[in-house]
Amino acid sequence: MVKIKIGDIVCDRKVRARAIVVQQKTGRPVQFALMDDARISFVRWLELRGGSLEEYAFLSRTLAHSQLGARRIGHNLFPGGAIPR
């Protein structure tokens, strides 16, 4: 799921309730639901991160040679664990 682009889940400045991505192994489209909490979190993430619809949604795809996991990225963005709510 880390290859999701912002445009895959955002339409008309709103986060979609459902999105479709293409599976890497099979090449088949797969639909998935974005629950309310996930949509709210993604909006907050985009407000901090910014970016265009063509950019990858998650930093692990935008940082060159990055092998950072979500926990490490969160730590880098919010030192000391102070995640804004």
C-alpha cells in the first residue's frame, strides 16, 4: 500500500471513502475502504506534508533509497512522540 499516490485517495479536495489501486503482483485492481478515522488522519498528514495529486502519499516512496518504516517516519516528523491531534 505504500505505492499509493495522493490522487488515488483524494478527489475534489476530499479523501474518498473508497479507493482502487492496482496490485503489484497480479496487476489487478483492488478496491479498499478508508474508514472515518483513516480519512481524518490522512487529511492531517496531507496538511503537514503537502504535495500534488501525482506524488506518492507516503514518504517511504519519496525519499531516495529510503527503507524507513512508518514508525521511523513518524519519529522523524514528531520528535519525542508529540503527535498533533
